[in-house]
Amino acid sequence: MHLRKLFVIAAASLCFAAAAMAQSDAAPPSQPDASAKPPAKPAKKKRTKSGKKSGSKKTSKNRKKKSSAPAAAVQPVEPIVPDDGEPPQLTHQPVAAGTRGKPLTIAAHAVDANGVFGPILYVRKRGLGTGDYVPIRMIASKIVPGDYSVDVPAALINLDGLEYYIEAWDTAGNGPTRAGSSEVPMAVAIEEEKRAIALPTLPTNVTIKPKGAPPAITHAALTQALKGKPVEINARLVGDTGVQGAAVMFRHAGEKDYRALPMGNIGGDDYTATIPAAMATSDLEYYVEAFDQYGNGPARSGAPNVPYGLKVMDASPAAVPAPAAASVASRRRTLDDEDTDRTIIGIGIDGGAPGGGGAMLLVRPFWWLRLNGGLAYNVAGFGYRGGITLSPADWAVSPTLNIDAGQYLSGDLNKFVTVNDSNPAFVGAVRTLLSKTTYKFATAQVGLEFGSQRRFVFYVRGGLTYFESSLSGAEITAVAQSKNPDPNNTYNFRGDTKFSGILPCASLGFNLFVY
Amino acid sequence: MRNLKAISLLLLPLFGCFAQLENPDIALSHNLCGGTANCMPGALPLGLMQISGQNTFTVDFGDQPLLQPSTAVGPATVNTSLILGGAGIQLQNAASGDFSQVATISLLAAPSATTDCSATGSNCTVLADYDRARDGAANQSITLRGRGVDLITFISSTSHSMNLQLQASGTGPSGAWNADVSMDMGLKARANFP
């Protein structure tokens, strides 16, 4: 053992012995206290070196000395516990950190059948030598037998760090048992005390505006998706201070937690994210959110408590139920909506007056816009026609605005017109004129469509039609000349005569979308 | 009252509707002498140009459809206008000379088909006129500038004819002559609903 340590222990033992003697002189006898017994450590030390036998003799001598003391100082005979020959069992939870200027409590637990001497805490400034430890005896707990602790004085905690170890003996001199050692001590880092920093109170009339603002989100909500198909969700995110953390938050209907699906920039302010096909198994709910680069936000389209509903339907068109009138309101759309699963090609047949009827091919580039083109027939002849239809709603009964234009390439109005005149030349000229009736037309109608815009609609329309026909100048001249009674007169219609007009019109028909 | 409202609603789509026939370039020419004869004496100072001893000559349009100022056709009323845009006098025989000595010439319309213009034409309406100082000297033909008169009011609804008169100054062609008088008209017949 190190001489310095030996000296310290010896000094401590003497100190305890003196204290015990003073106590025995001043106080009546009491029950023996192992901790108050003078340690036999120095003797034990010698005895350890010379053998147990000699040690036991010296112990008996000591007892004899005690027994020869004055009667008042005679101590009751303490129960003699046989030396177990084992050092105390010492357990210690290392203390890793302390607070500067605050006492540091170090605790240990030590037990031994012969009683524990100490334990002694040896502490030094971090980095000093092995001879610089300061011994401090740990105090036994009055509550839990075997528990010991000591507060390292605050004055020693004004360092950058401490190092310590603990050493314990039993009262029979067995030991030491150590936690740590002088060579390998346990380190304690001394940290500054963490204090709550009180922010200065700002004047109430000062508004602190964070830099930047959340981006603005423009998003056309989806309402339907096909089961087992990926669902692409697009949004336009515009922010003066950039866009960051754009995501589609989605969940299955009925679930509590949302899953985040990051949105990727696809050019300009447009962002997209695709819900995987594997997730499109049942109805979904989602919303879109984004921050700016300063973390302002989130800006949202939809919200966690008010998400967009996305009905997931079977991929088979036949399984798609026709929209019921009661559900029309929930499927209301705006012109900004996109719907990629809508049928886009179909046929239409209509008829009306005075424009006649037609068979058309329909193409729907957007759900709210239809293009049509096809044949026109008005009993008098055939022609062609084309047009557009705006249907700004997707209801069971949807209003429409329809504009058509076309031209009849042939026509014989003699089927419908009877010319009664006594002048056969006039009749003949008129019939010739009527047999070549061609005209152009343009029609504007408003209407109502009944049924599913996805598959079949029946419609009625009404509006105005403009027509324009050119009557041959030669044939008109022939008509006029046939009525000319004076051979000295000559008619000449130099140019074609234009016959035009605006008339009310009405039509009805149906559209069937097949693809 | 309720029926009136219902009828008004039913007729509402018809407002603004129309059908229209128009030709801005119709020519009707009339031979003054009838045939190839040169009924007009040559080298005479021009004044009232009498045809066959009459102050006026008659042009029969014939019973043409739409040549009525106003005609009811079903719910529509057809209004017709026949605007004279100009007139011309075309010499039929080049051997007769030319119209280079003609100073002025006017085409007038009598108020009705049963009325003749006076010798001075004071009771008639000038339809078109020529002024050599304004329009330049003429040769084989004279072009008269129209005054935008609607001829339809001068055409008899029964005889379908109108009486015209030619008043001129200067000197006519050197030889006896004949000419076609042509009228360039714009026809517009419009049926408005209701």
C-alpha cells in the first residue's frame, strides 16, 4: 500500500479510537457500534504480514488492556463475530457529472459480516498525481443498512473535473475493496449550472414578423381513383420564399394517422406525388401541405381534420355505378379539375328543327369540354358539321352550352315547297333554284343533359341558328326573267343572292361514350 | 292576362330572329325604242326626252315575288327595299354618234304608275343624274349617279310598273339614236319575327 495512504488510514483510525475513548469516558455504556469501533487496521496490517495466529494474540492483549480499565470505562462485552476473512462487498454507481459550485453527492453500498470500516472516498482534481487524493469518509445511511454517501464540498467542485475512487475495509481488517483505484479513478465532469434564460419582455405593440410566408397552394381535388392504380396528385405551389417540404398526407378512410408522401417538382411551380397502386385498395383521404424555406407554414389544401375524400373504385367500367342524384352534390366539380379516368370518345345522334339531325363522333379532351364532328342530314340533303359543348358541371342533370357549325352540300327543297303559278317558266325556274339549295349554318344552344357524363346522356337543347345560303345569280335571273312581261326589259342578277337569317331552333339527342 | 304572358314567353325566342334575301347588284335594262329602231332624232338640243311622244316611259318589273313594300307571310312581315344605286344610258348604235355633247341628264320617277311627269318633271323624283362638268364627258354611254332612292314605292303593286322620265341638256348624238336605260339596284327583303 502506498505510504501516504497508509498514513491517512492510520490517522483516521487513531482519530476514531480517540473519539471512542472520549465517548466511553463521557457517556454510559451503550450497544456496540461497529462503525464506532476503533479500526484494528494497523494491527491487522501487521498481523496480515505475520500470520493470523500472532494477530489473534495481540487482539486478546488488547482485550486484556480494555478489561483492566476503570469500571466506569468498562464497555459491555460486544458479541464477538468470527473473522470471515473476506473483504466487504462494495457496489457503487459511478457519478459522471457534477455542477460547478454545487456539492456533489457520491454514494456506495458496502456490506460485510464483520462490519464495514469506511468506506473512504478518495477524490482529487483531474490530472493530479496519485498522491494528491483527499480522503473523505462516507457516512452510513440511517435508513438503508449498507448505504453510504458523502457530499463532496462545493469548494472542490469549482474545477474542470474530479477523479475519485472508493475504498472499503471490514472491521476485521479485511480489504480493501475498491470501486475504481488510485491509478484508474472514476472521472466526474464538472459542468456549468444550466440556468433558464428569461427573455426580455417585448413591448406589446411590437409585431415580430417572421421572414417569408408559407407558399400558396392551388390544387384541384381528386374525388375518384381506380383500385389498384397509382393515384397522381398534382398541386401548384407558389411561394416568394421558396417551397420546402411539400407533401401529400394521406391515409385510408377510417385510419387515424396520415402517411407523408413527398411531392416532387415537375417544373415551374408544379409539384406532384403518386400514391402507390398498392395503397389504392380502399377509399383514401388526403391533404396537401408545404412550407417555405424558412419553415413558415404549413400551408395546406385540405386539412388533417377536413381531408379530401378519394373514392377508390373498381377498374372495370361496368362496375362503376351511375351517379345517383343524391350523390351529385358531393361530386361537384370546378373547371380546374382534372379527371384522367373519364371516358373521352363517344358517338352522338341528334335531331331537331330547322337544322335537321346528325351523327357525330365525340371527343372529350377535358371533362367539361366536348368536341363533335360528323354528318348532318336535313331530309333535303347531306352535309357536315362540327362543334363544341361546354358542360361545366358533372351532375345527373347538367346544363350545357353548345355551339355547332356546318354546311349542307346538297339539298332539294322541292320536297317541301310546292310552287303554284300559272307561269310554267316561273315554276320551272323556281324549282331549279330550289333543287340546289345549299347553306351554311351556325347554332348556339343551351340545354340540359340527363344521365352520366361518363357514359350516356340524353339531352334537349334550344337556341338560335344562323343560316346563310347563296342563290345562283343566273338562276335568280331566270326566275325574274320568267316574270318579265316586257321584251324590252332585261334582268341581270350579277352576283349571287344571299339568303340568310336567324331562327329559333331546338334539338334533342343522346351521347354515348364508349372509350 | 295570363295567356298574354304565356304567349309573350313563347314568342320571346323569336325576338331578333329574321330571314333576309339580298342582292346588291341587280340590273334591269330597258330599251327606249323597243327593238333596234332609232326612235330618237339626232343632233337636237336636249330637254325633255319624249319617248313615243310621251313625257314618261314605262318599265314593267313583272309580277316578281317580294316587290311589295310590305307583305305579311305567316307570323312574319316581309319588308322589301329596292335601292337605286345608279343608272346608265347605253347607246345602241355606234353610228349614231355619241353622248359627248350631253351636258346633263337626269332620270326621274313619276309618283305612281298612273301619273305622268310634267314637262319639267317638277312633280317627279330624281333617281339619278349626270353632269358633264362633274362626271366628265360621256361617249357611248352615260353613267348616272344614283341618289339612293327606294324604287319600291314607285312601283305599282297592281301593274308592277313604274313611269320614268329623262330630262337632259346639251346636244344629243349626231344621228338618230336608240339606247338602253339600265338601273342598278340593290334588293333587300327582310322578314322580321314576329
